[in-house]
Amino acid sequence: MTPTETLEIPGMRFPHILLPENGVDLQKWAVIACDQFTSQPEYWQRVQDFVGSAPSTYNLVLPEVFLGTPEEPAHVQKVKESMRAILASQLLRAHAGPIYVERTVDHKTRRGLMLCLDLEQYDFNPGSQTLIRATEGTILDRLPPRIRIREGAALELPHILVLIDDPLGTVIEPLGQLKDSLPRLYDFDLMEDSGHLSGYSATSPQLEASIVKALAALSDPQAFQTRFGAGPDKQVLLFAVGDGNHSLATAKAIWEKIKPSVGMDHPARFALVEIENLHDEGLEFKPIHRLLFEVKQDWLSAMERFFPGRLTHVACADSQAMLARVDQSAANCHRVGIITPDGCSVIEISRPTSNLPVGSLQPFLDEFLISGGAAKIDYVHGEDVLFDLGAKSSNMGFYLPVMQKSDLFKTVILDGVLPRKTFSMGEAREKRFYMEARNIA
């Protein structure tokens, strides 16, 4: 560990970050999170064409559009070779300490803070009481390909967004008020009409002390129990993983594997993430919709069998009528929009056993896929993609309403993790771009 990477409070340390040297074209350097646009290979082709031979994080990550394809092994090997090459090229410069980040898309600005989280304080399993927790269920089958990428890699590049519940804005917001006096590290427009990204050095003894003090106050057990109405059996939840849960789970799996041989004082014990305040006005929760490919069975009959006596199917004149019906709350009923080549409709599930519509829908989809009802499922952000792909031959889409972000921490604390892919922090192009790197070898 370098001197700036010592533990500050349980679960967190200030990081040692690598940034592109001056002269690197940052618009070509930064690319969107690898788990976006997985059903749109044309997006990633445009990225590849735009980047060309320039230094880019495109060469340091594996877009998940390639997962499960014949090209995957070669891509994984290329990623690791590219990491070694860029470290040898001296195109990266070191920055010690936290970075204050602003991301503006569609006139909305989210504020964040780059920190390292201690994987010893993180557990993604349901029922976890650790300081750092997943908010949604972790799909274990999704970890092996990610493990193949991270295992033996020299660098990590984070797209992980972790939330704190800080209603008074004590941790991140003071840095935003000081940003004009902070050294600016990067400031540029992102590719593919994805907004603007800027970062400022928050490295000073005074700023770091204020960050530690504010996080320590949020993690005070008595204040925590009072704020959330939690009993003494509920341990403090300080950091809740919002985006990139499977990436953080992958880092955890690698760490558990190697720590007997490398010891506890190793960079892989930590993961670089961006911390954001749940109460940031620029942070919006968006639903994650479902898309089935090659539907082979009568889905409506299958749903009627799965929800006996509790399912109603309502035809809609058009997509707007469907959206309006789903987004309108209903007592003791979950509504989900349906998009097929034949048009739009709504299913209504009465007497639901889950708190959220996604909790009612996902078990059906799991069983439908196992029984051969469809060939593949994808999780998509944004209505346009859902309507476009859902209406194609043999496909169908499921439109889900948004979850209120104010319910997140209390639900996870009192009820445990949410169903997987319950919410998204923004739509696809609003996702985190790879900008910063960190040596984990």
C-alpha cells in the first residue's frame, strides 16, 4: 500500500488512481460500461470505428456483447495484453487520493467521489449484514466470464456506482461547493451523445478528514438504527451497490481466491468505485425491462398456469395507453406491460406475494426459460430499445414501472436484497464511462 492508501474508516480507503497523460484524446479514451447495449452490436461497432488506433479503455474491457461468442477468448487475451502494453507505454499518470466527479447528461448533473472499498467488508449473499452490500440478487452464473477477465489482470477500470444514504449532503456535496478551487483533472464531452464528464482532485488533509468524519457519522450504529427504524439485530449498511454489482462480486471472488497466498496487504483486497448520494437530485432510478428472444411457447397460457386465478390480460390501443396503465399505481395488484409483434397489452397480477412487480415477473420468466418457452433473455434500459426489439418477429418485451429510490436502503436493510435487475441508475447512455484505472497486480 502507498501512504495514501491506508485504511481510514472500516470499509473504505483513499485510492491510488491512474489517469491518461495530457495529450490523450479523452473522448476516445473513455467508453461506456461494458454491460450496456448488449443487444445492440452496432453501438459497439460505432465505438470501435470511432476509437480506431487511439489509446482507449475500449481495449481494456470486454463489452458483454461478445460474451458467449467464438470471439470471447481472443478478446479476453487481448484485454490483458493491452493492459500490460499501456502500463509499459507510460500513457498513464498517477494520482493519489480521492477524486470529485461530475457527470452531466440532459441537463442533469450527478456528483460522485472516487474511493476504494474494502472487499473484506462486502458480502453479496442474501441476508448479509456487512457494511457494504448488494442491493439486488447476484446471478452466480454471470460471474465465471467476468472472473476470467479480471483474474491475472494488471488493472481494474471501474463502472461500479455505490450509493450512500446522506439526506443532509455531508459527504460529497461540500466538495461540489469547492470545485472551482480544486485542481481540475479532466473535463470533456463523452462519445455517443452521452453528456459531459469532469473530475477534480480532492486530495488534501482537510478534505480527506472531512470525508472521513462525514462517513463515520453516517455509519454510527445508533444514528443508523434511528434513521431506518432498524432493531439492534440489523448491522450498519453504509455502502449499497447501485450499479456494477456483478463486477464487485467478481472482485470479491478473486480476492477470496488469492488472499491466502498474497496476504491482507494487497491492492486486490480493494476495489475502486464511484460513491454517489442516493439523494442527489441528478440521480434518477429507471426500470430495467425484460426482453425475450425466439419465443416458442404460448406465453399467455404459461402465465395463466403460473398465476392461477390471479392473472388478467388487458389489450391496449397503443404503446401510450399501455405505459399509462402500467405507470398508474393499483392497490394489491402488479402491472407489467407486454410488447409483441401483435401489439401492446398489460398483464395484471392480483394478490402479489412480492413487494415489487419485478419480483412477481422474474420467477415466471425463469421458469419459462427453463421449460424452453424462449431461447434467451436480455435486460434492457430505455423504452425505445424495448419497443423496437420487442416488436420484432419471435421476440417479446416486458415493460416494468420504476422503483422509488427513497425506498432502497430501508428495503435492503429490513427485507434483504431486491430481485435481480430491479432498477437502473439512469438509462443506458447515462451509465458510467471508464475513465480512471487502478493497478491491482
